[in-house]
Amino acid sequence: MFTREIVHGTPHEDLGRAVTGYLGYRTFWPGPAQWQLLPRGFVMVLFDLEAPQRWVLRGRYQRCDVVVPVSGLHDRVVRFAQAGRYSGIAACLSPTAAFALLGVEMADFGRRWGDLVDHLGSAARDLLGRLADAVDWPSRFALLDQFLLRALPARPAVDLAGRAWQRLRSVEGALSVFALAEEFSVSTRTLETRFRREIGVSPKNAARILRFHHAARLLEREDAGLTWIAHECGYTDHAHFAKDVRAMVGCTPTELRSSLRACGFLQARAE
């Protein structure tokens, strides 16, 4: 029998827009289970409290031995498999906060899973150990707060990419690249270069991912019709909405809604 516990945590207020949320989870599935990580508007850092056997689909399933997985923005589902009992915490960071934390360009993190240990070394391993030893979810969320408050700049300089990302996020991706560039008085080429470096994807793809993320939340939480959701998320009509959903996750909006309500936004069980 499949069992699952999900606990949401609110980051410390001083982390501001850098951290959008924490998610604690505990899952048991007797035998290997296939999952898919949906496109979403944040970078996910995953701390495994129990070490699962995990395989990532790259043409075929390959063993994934990263210690603290980091998954950047991506416009397709990332499929993986896990076996047995596993639990952990997902820290959801803005792309610019992840860029500041890791100190490397974000472009590769949508195509593969990175490892926080490769970038922060013993500090990341240390945190993982303390999270595993903590007695409950609130204690774990507090540990993440302490770590990120130290690791991220107290008042990070919000540069072009950061300001443009925040603007795009404020309208759930419903803004053209040309309009975004014009608003910040830069060329579309400059915006593209900065986005690929600090956000990890092009401005056009960032907008597309944010629109999908918004639509997925509405599908999960609202009973409104698909045409209304399509309009609310900036799609021209239902047909364009359905086409984009199928391109990104390989199913219809109706099938996506069922999957989200059964398994949640972050990990929808693959058929």
C-alpha cells in the first residue's frame, strides 16, 4: 500500500523572496515506483533523511548517486524511480538565490541533477546530518532557516536578472520578452544572456514555465473550467493551453488535474 505524509513549512521572513517554501515528506511504496517532477517556477534542493535507491531516466534508468540533489528550472517532466521507504525535505529557492548560493551558472541544472555537496562541501553534508537527527518537521525547517540565513547574502544585490525574474514572476509569466526588455531598458539579447546564466533558461522559457506552474496550481486547487484557467494563465485559448500542457508533461489538462490531486504538485506518480 502506498502511504504519504506531506508537511509545508514557511521560511523565515528575512529570507524574503529568496526561499519560496519548504516541503517535508515521508513516503512508503512496497517496491520500485516511478515518479515525475513537474516543471515549476523554483529551484529545488532535496535533502534525503532516509537514503533511497534512486534512478533517473536518461534514455534508460540510471542509478543517481548525488548526495543532496539540486534540480533547476526545466520545461519538461524529469522522470525518476525510487524504491522502498524514503523521507526528506525540499527547499524551494528562487533561481537567483540558487545562483548566489551555488556560485555557478544555472544553465546546466535544468538538464541534469546537480549535487549541493559538490558546491558547498562539508557544510552541505553537515546540514544533511543535522536534518536527519532533528526530532520533528518544525526543527528541520528551523535548521534550514539558520543555514540559508548564513549562506545567502543578508541583502543580496538585485541585479537585472533578479529584477526581471521578479517582474515576470509577479505576473505569472504573462509578459512578452520584448515587453520585459523594454521595461528594463535593455536589449532582448542582453536579457537572454543574463537569464541563461543566472536563471538557467531563456526569458521566453522562464515565462512559459511560470505560466504552467500557475496553471498547475489552479488545476490542483480550483474546480473552475479549463477555458477559464487557460485565460487566467495567459493562454490564447483552451487549445493552446492543452497543446502546451501536452508538450511539457505529455498529458491533457484533465489528466494533469487528476494526477495533481492524487499525488501533489511536486511529484506526480507516472503511469
